[in-house]
Amino acid sequence: MPLAVPLSSAGRPARLFTACTSALLVAGLAAATPAAAADSVSYDFESPSQKLPFMAINGFGRVLVGPAPGGKSGQAVRVNIPNDGRSFKSELVIKGLDAGSHRFSFANYLPGDWQERDLDTIVAQWFSTQDDGEGIKPVVALSIHGADWQVKVHWMTDGEIQEAVIPLGAARPGHWNRWTFDITWSSAGRPGSIAVTRDGVAVGSHQGANNYHRGEPPHFRIGAYRPNWRPEKGPSKRIGASEAVLFFDDIAIASTTAGSRPDAGATASGGAASPSQSPALSPSPVPTGSPSTSSPARAGEAAAGGDTAPGGTALEARPGATAPGSADRTGVAWGVVGGAAALAGGAFVLVRRRHAKRSHGSARRRARA
């Protein structure tokens, strides 16, 4: 048993101060840093003060906030990719999610004049950034192919990428689609699952591997991405194609328990179903960030799924994406640190006063003796 070494009266205040500070800081920082599985984020694009996530734009695409089309009230996001030989992506990127289970919900809208193409237009994807930085297919991608919706799921076996294609039914231009994706990411020793609903009706599912089991946990991207329009693919895939324009709204992401499923109703609850042409935004749409005045970025600045923040976008391209609520957590953490320091400082002052009082009393007793 170790010997108990008594502290000298002179050393008690400093040691007590150190102990108080350490204990309070550890407890405070632990309280200010919630578990990663508690992450959640939402965007309804109604408030001009709401900041948008990071933008990934290659070429001269745009991300604008303005009046929602198709009979939907309020604001929505309009993204476009011009057929100019350079542009191929206009997306919002939400990072900071863990590799557990999440429910992703959002609404999107194809204008009534949407042009059918036998090439994928990815409108939402879950991308796992790899350690080597090389371009790689998204682990999950929702796309419009021809006249139909589909989901592609990718995973890796013996170093080779495997793919499953899940049909989700016919697309309905001029109609707001309400999507829900319940995803549990697989790991090397655990299968994953994907359940998809559209307008409250279950339309597809996947069981098994749905991840590469390496690199970062998959993050979420929403907007428009045409892989076959990448400049290195050549001009043949662009011939006869019109500009890609679509809308999205009401993004919500929340952690869930593995195996949970959304309630699937018997009737769809989408927006107006009558076809309409691509609505023009108001001359001065209400942005949710500061307009950028720099020139558009060069095409091909990022590998597949890479993040770029080019100028020329209608909204501010933030320098990076952070975990949902990270700014709030940072403020809480600093508040806790400050509170801990104040408490520890108060304790130190009280102990010093008590020590000084005792020393003064001892001196008086010695004087009387």
C-alpha cells in the first residue's frame, strides 16, 4: 500500500486549485461534447438568416433560394447545371454524420419540361471520402434515369466495387416527391440496411453491405450531378441535352435506432401533380448567405464527389462542412471552460484567505506566548 504523504499547509491551495480546475474542465467538456450518434440537422430555406451547408459546384452551375414551384408554398432551392461543356455538378454537402443509423428526409421536384435522358442525373447521394483521395462511386445514389427513379448501392468485395440497382417507380415531372431514406451503414462485420419511401409509400429496400468499410463515414449531398457530363467524358454525352434544372426543399436528418422504419401509408401525399414548366425565380431571390462576386471556377476542380467552393454561386460557399450543431457545441464548450475557471479561481481565493487567517492567528498566539 502506498504511503500517504501529508500536504504542507503552503502547498494545499495550489494543489486544490489544480484539482478543482482539472475536474471541472473534464466534466464541463464532457457535457459540452455530445455523442456523435445524437447528430441531427434540418433546412427549410424559409429564413434569410439560415446559413446553407457547403456548396460543391463544378463549372457554372447555380444554387438559388426562391419561390417554390408546383403549387408549394414558401421557399425552395433551385439548382441547375448548364450544358456548356464544363459544368456537371451543383450540390449542397452535409458532413459530420457518424457511421450508425440515420433517417434522411427531403422533397424534390422535377419541372414539367424535364427532359428524359438514358443517363443518370443524381439528385441525392451518400459519399464516402477515401483515404487516398481518389474518385470513387457514391455508396448510395438516388437518380433519375430515363423516365424512372432508381437507387444504386455500392460496396467492395476483394477490392472490386459491387453494385445493386433498385428501381423506385416512374418519375412524375411537375410533382413534389417526399422521400425518406432509413439507412443503417454496414461495417466489415455487420450487414446494413436501406428502406426507401416516396410520398409515404415504401418503394424499395436493400439488405447487406452498403459501404466500402474504409475512409470517412458517408456524408450527404443533395442537388444535381451528371457524371457523364464531366469534361473528361467528352462531348458525346451532351449532344441534344438541355440544361438540368430541379428543385428541393425540407431537408431533415436525424439519428435513429438500427432497424427502425418509417410509417408507410397507403396513399401518396405529394404536392401538385399537374405538369408545369420550369418556373422563373423572382429577379431578386432571397439568398441565405452573402452573394459571391468572384469568377466561376474551372470545371473539373474536384474528383467524383469532391468538394469545391467556386465563385459565381448565388449563395456564399462556406469553406467547409462541419458536424451539425458544431458551432453551438463550441460556444457551450467555451462557456463551460470559462465557468470552470471562475469556480476554480473562487475556490483558490477562499482557500488562500482561510490559510492567511490561520497564519495570522498562529502569529498572534506566538506573540502572546
